[in-house]
Amino acid sequence: MSVAGLCELCERPDVDHTCDRCGRLVCDRHWDEDTGMCVECGAEVGRPSDRMSPEDMPDGVDTYRF
């Protein structure tokens, strides 16, 4: 996707991506191709592989699903 402007994280002029979560315009350095998000959103949300499955949790831990 071609966008014009400055990276909203480092203010570099070579913006190439828009975060799917927050809508920030970001450069390649602040873009995570795997998640489709900027590095800030990726750090907040985490990757699916970072989350524990209920089977791996210790006994006595409640799991809430919405």
C-alpha cells in the first residue's frame, strides 16, 4: 500500500504501511508483517504463539471466555 506522510513512531518520511489495529502510518522498521500491526500494537496484543493454551496452564487456574 502506498501512503504519504511521516512514520508516527519515528517521523521518518518513508511510510509504507498502516496498522490494522490502530491505523498509525508506520515505516518498515516499525511494521510487523506477521501480525499486520505496528510494533507498539504488536507488543500490547502479543503473538498467538505467546499465549498459553488452557491445557498448559497449572491446575486451579480459571479460564474466562467471552
